[in-house]
Amino acid sequence: MKRLIMFTAFVVPVLLTACGGNPKSTETTQTEATTETPEATISNTIVITASDQMKYDLTEIKVKAGEEVTLTLKNAGTMAKEAMGHNFVLLAQGADVAAFATEAMANKASDYIPTGSKAILVHTKLLGPGESDTITFTVPAGEYEFICSFPGHYGMMRGKVIAE
């Protein structure tokens, strides 16, 4: 039963994305596929965008270690929050991402943020279309994973914060 729920939580958003959204020409899709992500520059003011294609526009964020970081997440999608909500969850070093995502999936009442989880360093609220949320945090030097904890999203919506 648990596998069926996990499968459904992942497949439904993927099918909704595949069946709807903005149609793109083949040329546009090919251009996007070959576009390289520029190397991240160090900045402690970050704006990251999430989309209905279950992607963040940034997958690597470099910040100055030990200094306050201001991060704004924007949901540029158009699908309803209940079907395609997005958040930004910065995880502690060494956190088991898959285990955390499974735990998060069971916490619908708290917008897929497990209460009291030691794996979470900081997170935004769950955003619907056109919404944004800003958070501030400080991290010591190291690499940290970030994900969207909405069910089924973490597989595609993830990246690293590198504090130097």
C-alpha cells in the first residue's frame, strides 16, 4: 500500500505536467537541452525559481560560509498548489534525502515539512502559482543538499548549496 501511495504521488504530477502546461516547439526544447548552466558565483542574496516542469532554475548555489544568506523562492508555475506546490528545503550535511522525502510525504497537514526533523536546516513555505517566500540562514563551510519536499518532486528538484 505504501509503495502504491509513493508511486501515485510521483506519477500523478509527472502525468499532469506531461499532459498540460505550455506547449513548446521542438526547436525550443532542443535549445534548452543543450544550454549549459553557467558556473555559480558566490552571492549571499539568492533568487531561485521553481516551475511546473518540476525544476529549479538553479541547481548549484555558492554562498559565503558563516555569513547571513537571503534566499527568495518564486513559483513561476501556473498549476494549483495542491497538484504542483513547491518549496525549498535545505538539509543538514549527511541527511538521507530519500528517507527525508518519504517522511515529508506523510506530512501533508504541515505542507510536507516533518515537524521537528533534525534533517532540516531551513525551509520556505509551500508555494502556489505566482507566490514567493524569502528566508534567511547562515551555514558553516561545506556542501548541503536542497530539495522540494512536495511528494515526488525531490528526484528532479534538488541541488547543492556550497558554502565557501
